[in-house]
Amino acid sequence: MLELSASRPRTPAPLDRVATWFRRRRWFTLFVIVPTVAMALYQGFVASDVYISESRFVIKSPSQKQAQLSGIASLIQTTGLSGGQEQTNEVMDYVRSRNALADVARRMDVAAVFSSPAADVLSRYPLPFTPERFENLYKYYGKMVDTRLDHDTNTAVLTTKAFTPDDAHALNARLLDLSEELVNKLNVRAQGKAIAETQHYLADAQARLLAARMRLREYRNTSELLDPAKQATGVLEVSNVLVGQQAALRAQLQAMQRAAPRNPSILALRSRIAAVGVQIDAQNGRAVGTGGGIASKLSQYENLAVEQEFATQMVNAAGSNLEQARAEAQKQQFYLERVVEPNRPDVALLPRRIQSVFFVFATALCVYLIGWMLIVGILEHAPDS
């Protein structure tokens, strides 16, 4: 009986069977089971909760008029940038930029938010073996802050992550305030540029008007004419009066010659007619003389007068444009409308613990299977020794 019991095989203990199973599958254990268990332990006992605060906004213009569009026109419009969408993209780029991080860091301690005691070592800032530098903080900031455009509602979505609900809400609120200030700065910059351009145009028009007036004054002084057109009219009027007087004297002379050919007054009438003729010739010479007549000076005067009138109209137009630009400056061209205010989260949405464990398991299993197939293929094609 003792010999029979000694020859009977001993049943292995459960721990031995487990150890044997792991030894036979040591590579599967190393590449699949160990990473999965490590991730499960980290997600279950180490990984800290991450809270997400979300806000939504849209950039609008008060002067924007939404016209009633047909279905095809509305479809065409959705393919391009709508009013304010360009400014929305600028704000979204700003939120993701280093400037936004620097600006928000002046209002709150961003590094302290990201290095909260509630965060685990692998999640908080700075990451292990990473020095505290602005560039490293910016890389970490890019993981915790995000903006996107919701094409269904055409609103910009700003999300911020932190390890406490208050920090997530505060960071989102500060970034939203900075975005609104950026829109106001863009308005001031655009309005200031428009006013500066109209002021420059007005200054040029005023300089042109002043130069035209100076040239006209110099011409009046050199030509000794105040207004050639009016003075020529006056000269012609005097000439017409003298022509009438001369005609009356000639009629009187003819009547006297028929009635009394030897009348001594005939000589006096002839002298008066000749004198009036000299005056008529003098007046006509002043008006249409070839060298120094008023007519020869009228053309240049009219050119100078037209230049002055054109410069005056330019000044009036520039002044009107400046007043219009100043009126537009009183209104805000674009403004940020908060569709959804930043919320204070009461439930941690991250990390997704089960999904993370499953992702590690699936990834490790794929790597293990690929490696196993490579090794099997190499062994099958290896030459027999």
C-alpha cells in the first residue's frame, strides 16, 4: 500500500498551476497582462478626476442684416465665411496662442491651477522630468484648453480642463473675458485706421485748397484783376453805353447837316463823335486786347478758379467722410455675444477609466499578436540546421 501511494502522481497546487500557466505564456503576460493591470491600477487608484467647463459664443455685427435667402442661396452661403466668422476664427486662434496664456497668467496663477494638489503626479504640471518653463507650460496649456467651431449651430465652443470645478470655471471665464477684450481691440484698431485715413485725406484736400487760393491770389496781384469775368462784363457794358451815345450823336449830326449844313455846331458834334469812338476803342481794347486784354487773362483765371472750386469740393467730401467715420467709431462694429456662460462642473468627465483600460489592453494585444506573427513567420522560413 505504501508503494502504491508513493507511485501515484501528486496533484499540483492552484498556485503552481497559475505559475505554470504564466511561465508558458510569459511573453503574453509581459506585453498584454502587465500593461493592462498597470493601467487598471493607475486609473482605479491613482488617476485624478478632471473637470471640464464649457462656454459658447458667437461674433456678431449690429449692422449685419440677415436677408431672406432661398434654399440654393442659403446652401451657397454656408460654403463661405458668414458675417463675423472671420473674427470668430481670430478669437479661437488667440485662445490657443501663447499671447492668451500670457494674458490669462496676469489675471490668475495658471501654473498653480495646473499643478493643483488634487492632481496626480503623472497628470499635474510640470510633468515628470520636465522643467518649469513657459514653453512647457504652453504645451501643457494646449492639452487643457481647446476651442472648436460647432458647424451645426455656428457657435464657437471653448472648453477648459482643471482638477477642481472652481479652477475649470475660473479659467474658462478669464479666457472668455480676454476674448471679448480682443474683439473690442480689433474694433478700435479698425476704426482708428479708418479715421486716420480720412483725416489724412482731409489734410491733403485742405493743403490743395490752400495752394489753389494762394495761386489765385498771386495771379490777381500780378494781373491787377479781382475778377476778370465780372470786370470784362463791366467794360463791355460801358462800351455798349458809349456805342449808344455815339449812335445818338451821329443821328444828331446827320439831322443837323440836312437842316443847316453851315451850322458851326457840326464841328463840335464831329469832335464828340470821334472822342466817343476813341473811348469805345479803348474799352474794347481792355476787354479783348491781344496782349493785355481781359479776355487773354480770363482763361488762366478760370483754370485757377476751377482748381479752387474742385479743391473746395474735395475738402467738403473729406469732411463729410471724417464725420461719418467718427459716427461709425461710436458704434461697435463687432461684438462677442455669450450664448452659453461658463459652467461650474459638478461631475468629473475625465478620465474615462474603463475606456482607457480597454484601449491599453487592445493596443497591447495588437502589438503582441503582430510580434507573434512576425516571429512565427521568421521561424517557418528559417533554414533547417
